Amino acid sequence: MALPSQDSSQDARNGASCVSAPQSVCYRFDRLGFDQPERTFRLGIMGGTFDPIHIGHLSCAEQARVAFDLDAVVFMPAGTPVFKLNQQVTDAQARLDMCRLATASNPFFDVSPLEVEREGNTYTVDTLCQLRAYYPPNVELYFITGADAVLSIVKWRESERIADLAHLIAVTRPGAHISDAFKSNMAEMTRFDINYLEVPALSISSSMLRRFVREGNSIRYLVTYNVFDYICRHGLYSQAGGGGE
């Protein structure tokens, strides 16, 4: 799973970003919370480069949805991920297309072009600010990320604002241990509401899949069939390059 965009010293000096509420977030869940103001909704946000999206991403999102009773999960492909500025990343539209193909059959999933359409480098705090400005107060945001990202959470851009905007779901794989002391320290020293979730071990990464394609190995069943077909038809990853989960 990809890490959230991390801070740079220049960005830290610039202070908080100013982002406006979007006109729309996604197709399926654009009205979430508006028509039932008396009820609390939980919206999961699954960020990443998704280059390409694979069954590990989908399994993680589904496990988080069930474990935390999320009403929906929106996949948010990064537009210009700041932590990969020196790497070649597949065209954003292609990554967006693959996410839509991969999630189409799950009625609890949707894909948002919010980060792809937003100009400039992609930062998690900007996305959460836009989502918070768009959705009514009865929609709670749950940002799903890898547990390894949580280890460096204080380096995220405007991390204290993120703590005010969303709950965190830190996904760990069996064997990826986060100590109780670290969890306790995070609870005492920060305002983050971090929920930890262990998902089945799926030793899959987007970088591994790109390498498989370059080397002529099959990635069938490691991605959904329609994503596999898309990659084949468009000749993605057959050349060296690309970068990102």
C-alpha cells in the first residue's frame, strides 16, 4: 500500500494550504449523509498511487470496511504524489481507469478523481480538507493507510490538521509488528485516533507486478481480470520505469 504524501521542509514553512470544496467527490456516494442528517455515516478513504491497483488493495479496503462498519470506501488515486516526484509514474487517467474497473463490481466501493483533477502536488491534508468541506458533519472520515506510514506520521504535511480531520485505520500484515509501547505513545503524545487492523498476508506490491510484466511473467489473478485486460490492451509496464503503489 502506498504511503500518504509526506512533508518537505519548504512546505512546512509555507503553512496550511487553502483548498476549496469540490463540486463532486464520486458517483455512488456523492449524497452520503445529506439525505439522512439524523444518522452518522462512516466514509473510508483509500489513498495510493495504484500503479496498478491489485487484489491486495481491494482486500485491504474490504477488510477495513467490515471491521470498522464503514458505509463506503472511496479509492483516491494520487495525482502528482510528492514522494515520487523523481520517479516515473503511469499516466493518472490510466490509473484512474484501472481503479474504476477494479472496484465496479463492489457496491460499497467507488473511485474519486479528486486528487487527479487537483493541480499541484498531492497531499493527504488537502484531500481531507476538501472532503470535510464537501460532506456534512454527520459523515465521519476514516483514512486507510499502511501501518508503516503511521510510523512516520509526524512527518506528514500538517499532520496535526490531519488528526482533526479524520480517524486513521493503520493496516498491518501478519509479521509486521507495531509495539504496544509505540501505540501507547502515539495515543498519549498526539491527537490521532489510530485504529489498527491486521489483514491476511498478501505478498503483493504494485512494483512487483510492474516487474513481472517487464519480465514477461503473468499477473493474472493478482489483479482483477478487467484490470489485467486493460494493462494488456494498453501495453502498460512493458518498458522499464513507473513507480508507486
